[in-house]
Amino acid sequence: MSHSPTDVTRTYAGTTALSTSERHRVLAADRRRFALDYLADRTGPVDVEEIAASIAARESDENIAGDDTVQQVAVTLHHVHLPKLAEFGVVDYEPAEQVVESAPPSA
């Protein structure tokens, strides 16, 4: 099932504090939306590889994606998508530890 950017903003509160322009930039990529969907159901830090496996399976419409595909997704998450989400304060990303979690909601 595909989500539009507005669907994610309704279910993921971390983007509500962003301007409309920022929200569009953050949610423009499917992998960023998929990562936010995955993190929305988690309460603590999650390994990047775990998110990558979920996204790879979702993109391929399979229950389990191959190791090469998961690794490719993990690389793009690490270098592109998670830093972008962290830049906007939507997630807390620790690149050295390869873990990410939803940022606490801003007051």
C-alpha cells in the first residue's frame, strides 16, 4: 500500500512542526516515508539494517528481501535519507552506531 506525504504527516507527529515546504522536502522520497512509517511503531532505537530490511521487503513486495538488496537500501539510508530526516529534527540518527529513533515531539 502506498502512502501520500499527507498520510504520513497525519500518522507521524514528528513532521507536524515543519513548514509545508520542509515537510514536502522531507517526505518527497519513498524511503524516507517508509522509514518514518517503520519508526512510528517503535519506542526505542532501531538498527539501520532492521529498517533497511523492512524497506527492501516493502519495495520488492516480498516478505524477505535478499541480503544485497537490504545492503543497498541500508547504504542509501545511511548516506542520504537518515541524515536528511535528522537535519530536520524528525529522527535522532547516530551514524557511528548505525541506530536511529524517532525524535521526541517538540513542545
